[in-house]
Amino acid sequence: MYNYNRKKIGIFIFASKKETSPSSKTIDLALAGKVLLKKSIKAKYLGIRIKPIDGAVVTVPKRVSFKEAEKFVRSKEAWILKHLSRIKEIESNKIVFDESTNFTTKEHKIVIVKSDFDKTRITIGNGVTTIKYPKNKDVHSEEIQDDIKFGIDETLRREAKNYIPRRVDELAHLFRFKYNRLFLKNLKSRWGSCSGQNNINLNIHLMQLPKELIDYVILHELVHTVHKNHSKRFWNALEKVLPGCKKFNEKLKKYSPQKYLHLN
């Protein structure tokens, strides 16, 4: 059974970064609703951030009063409202994790529970990833949501290490491809790539895909060890090792590495 440290991945207990909360104030806008004003000793200027779950958050420099900040925010209400509507669209397609979330990877069930710990702790083992977050924290906050996603990412990384290198070797041997080195990474926008030195990079989030699409991405990159671009010769070579490859390419477009998928 493994415990993970977010800063130093290894056999250790994961501790989320502890921050001293600045003084804050919440105001209500007529159309945009609640906006959080947060004092910051590092900020030089007033800044507005709009994120899923957290909504509108305004960073207020130490030298600026809440009264001045509120005046600034009210002058920007139309802008805030416009961007909040875009965020709502993102939220509608995004999983928000809490104790009631029924989420599994290929090999692990994700269990989220409150705890008496003052920092989030994540344990992975025996088919279960347990994420224990401090009971004095809101599970829907950006901080705890990031902790949960980190736990899922580490679960996917562990599963990827157990499955992908072996599968790459099997397919490379079967179709007589040669590659140099394989790297597993947490990529935000790509499923994989192949360098000029035939080093292959594959995304740990491949483990969220059906196995036929994992094979498609692996074979796609193995073919790039021979054909470096997406020329007609590339697609012809891929078709030989994976008949109907364009069909798999279209299926892959329905998925995104940035989304967390229910696999149960």
C-alpha cells in the first residue's frame, strides 16, 4: 500500500500545501451574485479570477481598501457576468467530487471521506484510492478538488506503469516497430507523441479510455517511428496494422485528457 506526497512522489504521506488565509469579504452583486474579496500581501494590483466552483474571486492588494475594491468590482459586473456564464457551461460538463461521487478507474475505486487530519492524505492500495480531506475544509473548494484530482492522477499513473509499457512492447514486437525510450506523463492536451529520436511519450490519462483506443494511440505513435508526419504513407502504414484506424481516430475525438471519466 502506498502513500503519496504531492511534492515528492514516493512512499510517503501526501500533505497539501498549507496556506495562511488572508482576510476576506464577500459582497453581493445585483446580477452576478456573490463575489469574494481576498486580501493578498503579494498582489500589486486588483485582479479578478473566475473559476469553476469558486466563482468570482477578487485579489485585493494590502494597500487597497475593501471599499475601493468593491467599487472596482461593481464597475466590472457586466464583465464578471459574461465570464460566469461561460464557467457555468464548463461546470455542467465537469465532475465535482465529494463523498457521494461514485468514481472508479480501471483498477481502483475512489473513496472520499472527511477526517480529523489538518492536511489531505491519499492512500492507494488493494483496489482502493482513499482520499481523506480535513473536515474543516469545503470538499467543493478548489484546494480540495485539486487534491482529489491529484489522487486520481497518481492512481492513473500507477495503473499506466503497470499496463502501458508492457502493451507497447507487445505491439512493437507484433508489428516489428523499434522505439528508443518510453515516457509516461500527465499531459493536458495530447494523448501521445513521438520525438525525432523515436522516444515515445504517452499520457497517463490513456487509462481512462477503452482498451481499443489505448491500442490505437500506441500504434499511432509506433507508426511515427517510421513516418514522422501525418502523410498518406503514415495513414496507409497505420491502416495495415490497425484496419479501420480512421474510425478509431474519430472515436478518440470524443474524449479529452482534461476530463475525468466515470469508468464504472
